[in-house]
Amino acid sequence: AGASGLARRVIECIRRLDVAHLELFFFSTKHTMKVFVTRRIPQEGMAILKQAGICEVSVWDSDEPVPRSDLLKRVEGVHGLLCMLSDRIDTEVLDAAGPNLKVISTLSVGFDHLAIDELRKRGIRLGYTPDVLTDATAELTVALLLATARRLPEGIQEVKSGGWSSWKPLWLCGYGLSGSTVGVLGLGRIGLAIAQRLKPFGVKRLLYTGRHPKPHAQEVDGEYVPLDTLLCESDFVVVSCALTPDTCGLCDKAFFSKMKTTAVFINTSRLGAVVNQDDLFEALSIGQIAAAGLDVTSPEPLPTDHPLLTLTNCVILPHIGSATYSTRATMAKLSANNLLAGLTRDAMPSELKL
Ligand code: 8YV
């Protein structure tokens, strides 16, 4: 099936007099292109890579990350690399791969783990997985917000430990969304999807901030405000921005000190580095803010003796924003198709223009 797929492509190239692709196909029949996949991924993605018949696929066949030394060995001479958000793809990895490397496909919407400037310099194309994980991440954000605001982990723990002695009027009270003001930092694809899901809970005002106003904010009656206004007026502050030099460490002491003492802070952005975790710990410990829910931390995994884990008003999840079976399968298919398109120098379904 692979060979006939290749033959079909060659005929198509001859018909279109597409010399660049023809050279590539003759090259690839003589020397099969090599691809390294840095982790076990949903089989839907692997099937696409294997059935294409244009590359030899080698996989780090584990659910755990490939150790750095193995990564450096396994990338040698590859033409394509399919990586995870937890793999740091820097100059060292690119040098180890060498000049064959033409395409990297990341199984993530975020790309801060990749040395973008180096990819640009070396003419390496980059595929990623936007859109397909928007709904899953937005759903997880709502779940985390409600779990944090209504203190679900504490309640579950009390039931298990025998702390539930009776129904008590003042026990385990939290904060509700109805009539509240929600502030979203970064009303991009995921931020908008979060806002759309929160509005039906009876949210009164939806504030947002970012580099510039977004036309799609109308869909949620979003009010574009300066960051300070958002922090002072919001009952829930939801961070959903990309990790850039502007947002790195943005949520610090000064940031938390502007929030209401009854406010809940949620971070499902990329990544924990947007938050200064020492300052967050202090804000939560002294009651500067009411609670925090995080799906991302710095580092990941968060060491089990980290001070944030001692707090009952901090709910931490292990970066599971996109973790539904169907979303991960779709991400795997998209990243496989991005990789193949990069190998055959075709248009990628989702390419990040560098
Ligand atoms: C996260 C992500 O799960 O794909 C990525 O790059 O990190 C997202 O899917 C989300 O941002 C954290 O909740």
C-alpha cells in the first residue's frame, strides 16, 4: 500500500511537472527517510505514519520521556521528529540530529519547548496541534475552577478521613459563579472557549486583557480592560495566555496583591512559568487570595515536597488539559499528518509559520 501510494504521488508529480517533489521521491525510494517519535502515542497517529510508506519510524516505546542522552542518540540523521511538550528541543538536539532534519511536529498547541529561532535559521518546518484541543482544555478549566472554588478535593478528603461529622452551616463554603465577574488573561482560542462555557453559569461580567482587543470577545460580551482593572474587579482570574517573554513571571506578588481576598486564581496556560510560584504560595498562605487551581506548574512534575502541595486552598492537576481519549487521538493524527507533509514538502494541516 505504501509503494503504490508513493507511485501515485510520483505520477502526480510528473503530471504537474513538479520537479522538487520528484527529486524527493527518488531520494526517498533510494534512502528511506528516518523519523523519530519521542514517546508512545495513540495508535491512530502511528498508523498514519506507518501506512504512508515513505519513512522508517522509530519510537521511544514508553509512556515515560526519553532520557536526554537517548534523545541525542536517537535523533542522529533523522529527517523528521515527532516530539512532546515535555521534550526540550534546543540547539544541542538540532545539532545532534544534523542537516537531514527538515520537520518537527509537536503533539501540543504550545511551542515554548522548541528553539524557534534556531528552527527558522536552519529552515526546519514546525507542525503543531492548535484548535483540536481547545474544547478539552476549556472543559478541564471549568472543572478545575469549580473544583477549586467549591473546595471539592477538601470535601472528598474529609469524607474519606472521617472529618465529616455532620452537616454544618459554615463548613466547606466556597465561591459560586452566579452573579460573579470573571477575568480572562489571554482571550485566544482557549480563553474564548472557557468564557463561552462559564457564561451560562450566570456570570455577570466577563473582563479580559491581552495585547489588543479581540473582535470575537463580542460573542461573550467581553469587556477589554487594563490588567489592573481585571485584577481588582474579578472574582475569578483565569490565565489562558501563551508563555512569552511578556507573560513569563507575570503572576507575581504585585499581581496577587491587586486581586480580591475572596478571588480564585486559575492557570491552564502555557506553562507554570507564567506564575511566580513562591509569590503564589505566599498569597495563598496569608489569605491575599482565596484559592488557586493549576493544571500547569514549574517544574513538571512538581516535586511532591513542594510547599504549594501543603495548602488546602491550592488544587494542582498533572497537566491534563487535553487529556480526553478522542482529543489525544486527534492530536496524534494531526501531528502525524503534519510530519508527513513536512517530509514530502507539502502544505501541512497545521504549520506554525516561523
Ligand atoms: C495544556 C498544552 O494541556 O498542548 C499544549 O501545549 O499545554 C495544553 O494542551 C493546557 O494548556 C494546560 O491546561
